[in-house]
Amino acid sequence: VRISEKGALTPGVSLDLPVALADLGCKGLADDAVADLRKEGYDARTFWQRLKKTGPAEILTIEGDDGERIQVWIE
């Protein structure tokens, strides 16, 4: 995750998390949360395994009105 102010050459906030941590979080979801996600069309039990198979990819970029940027990607 990188958060940058408008015109900044480097991010003001930089957070690296291992994919295994996110995978653990998904596996630790309560059964009712998993069921709720499944009703919405998401499979929390296999989400990270499938995402890891895509390789490096941009997940999300948000551009603010003042030029700030939030980026999330997997490497």
C-alpha cells in the first residue's frame, strides 16, 4: 500500500504486508462472515490463492481531488 501527496516523488506512507498474512486473515474469518461474503459472490476461502496466481498486479488506485493517490497492488 502506498499513499502519496500530489507531486511527491516518494510515498508519504508505505506499508508492505506479506500475502500470507492476508491469506491467514481470510482463513480466520468466522463461518457466518464467510457465508455472508458467499451470498455476495465472494469465496473468502480461496480468494488469496487465486489472487497470488495472477502474479504482480495492481489491485486498486484511488486519486483524490487534491492529487493525492492511494495504490494497492500485489507483487
